[in-house]
Amino acid sequence: MTQVSEKDPVEVVKAAFSEFQEAHNKRYNELQSQTDRLEELLNRPGALDATLDSLYGNKRAKRCAVTSDGRKLPILAKDESFAAHHPVNRNEPEQWSIGDFVKQSMGVAQRQNSALETGAATVPTFLGSRIVDDIRARNTLIRAGAMTLPIDGKTVISRIDADPTVYVHTEAAADISTSLPTFTPITLEPKTLVAQVPLSVELVADSANLDSLLRTSLAAAFAAKLDTVGITALLADSDIEESASGQDPATWAGVVAAVGEHLGNDGDLPSSLISNAAEFNTRNSETVTAGEWLGRPQYLDGMADLFSTSMTAGKFLLGDFATGLILAVRQDMRLELIRWNGLSDATHALVAYMRGQFYVTQPRSLFRGLKTVV
């Protein structure tokens, strides 16, 4: 009888690992070669930006921040897209929607999604990032000009609290003093915003416009919450200059007085104004004796006149929000469905959450107007 020799299991595993490593290195070298060739072809100023702009139009960020370890983070203006930096994965169905996610999770799907089939509980990244763009489009502070900074972890940036003092030096004279600190660090660690939406199987199955309803509702709710949290922080920031005397936001005379005080503090003409909704309406309803609308003075024609129900009555904000305020977004919008969350009423729960928070970067570029000065 012939004896069959058995191989050492350890040697078998080592041999298999060596084969895997060799194949992996070969593939890596091929990809590296292709990347080098691509860099060679695009080795001219603006070539890569032009290529990506052809795919995403002019919605990509035109500027970026660089971290201490060399990573580039896009800084998005109000008209630039968060989703443009989270392109569709070729394995993800681009036409897939929130409605599809909910229906498939409840077993009434009309379009298949490979993510759910493999057990994932959240929507594809490109869809979550589009919801963030919906939120930004509805948010008053973003519409006022605040920038958006997508981050992938705790991030530290600098804040300009005051400009340094410049002295005219006379030879041999001790006439230069040390300026006060002008920069302070800000740790960007946004808090989580969460919403829970009850859904019945009947509503999901029968609503043809489910996706539109969910996107509109979620965008409006998260935008309003970001407004509330952001405006509350701005009204409480002691480094933002405020009215020295009463300036009524319900009149254009009060707003003009605030602009004048802001200019007197070396500020620029404001790009945006945010007031309470009722005072916005009263101010823009002013008429002169002949019954014609009074309106803003001509030199403020370029200022966006905005309102928010989150703004406290008798207070308002104006200035350059593009340099003074930034929205840090830790992740895109995530959605999860909890089945039979309400057993007694036969409802499921759609949980939506994201991490986002506003931070003041240059308080001197903003001004807080007060109707009543205490």
C-alpha cells in the first residue's frame, strides 16, 4: 500500500499567502504605472481641474485647506457642491433614491440595490451627500455666504480674533510693543444631528412621490436645526462686535445705523443681512408719504437681505459670512430603517443623522445689531 504524504498546514498557508502577495503586488504596480502616466498627461496647470469640471460642471470647490499631514480638504462656497466630491461609485445605482431604500427595507422594493442585498443599512454615499447639498441650499447661514468644510475626523483650524498692531519705528527708539495674540485654535468636532421619521407600510407602498417628500422634509428639518444652532452661537459669541446704541432691525434706518457702526470698526460693506422674519417683513413694508415703498439705500443693493425664524426678535446679523463663518461636516447624511419600531401602531422608523456644526472663523468680519442695548 502506497503511503500518501501530507503537507504541513503551515507551509500550505504560507505558500497561499505568497501567491496572494505576488498577485497583489503585480496589480499594485500596474495601477501605479497607470497613475504615473495619468499624472504625466495632466502635468500642466489646471489640467486636472478642467477634467473634473467637465464631469461636475462648476460645482466643485475652487479652494482647499491643507492639513498638517498634507491632506487637502475642499472648502465649498454656497454655490459649490458637496456631492461633487463624493462621485457615484460604479457599483452603486445612480438612480437609486431614498424612496427605494425605504421600500426595499420594508420588502416592497421596485428597484434592486446591491448594498442592501449584502446587509448594509445605510444609503449609498453619493445619495447622502446630495441630501447634504439639499440642506445647504435651504440653510440661511449658507445662503448668507458661510463656507462648508468637509472633514474626516477631528480637525484643528485657526481663528482670527484680532489683527496685529503695526508701529512706525524711529531709529534707536524703543517704540515697538508686542501685539496681543491674534490667532486661537478651533477644534472642529461637530455634534450629531438626528431625526426619526415614523413610516407605515401602507404609506410607503402607496406613495408615488415618497422620495420627493422625504428629501424635501429631511432637508428642511436639518437646515432649520442648523440655523437654530448656528444663529444661537453667533448671538452668544462675545468676540463679535455689537451695537453700541439701539438699532431697530424693523426699519432700514436701524440697519443703516448698524452698517455705519460696522464700517467705523474697520469692517467692510456687508454681503448679507439676517433678521427675524417678522422684522424682515416690517422693514421691507416701509412706505414714504406718497405711498411708495421705501426700500434699502442704493449702496446696499449688493447685500443679500435674508430672514430666519431662528433669529431672536430685536437682533440681527450682518457682515461677510464667507470669511467669518464655516460649516464643518464630519460625514454625509446617513439613513437607517428600524423595522417595527412601533409595534402597536404597525409603523417603522426612518432614522436620519449627520454630523455638522457652524464655527466662527473671523468674528471681526461680522456685526451683531441690537434693538435694545442693555
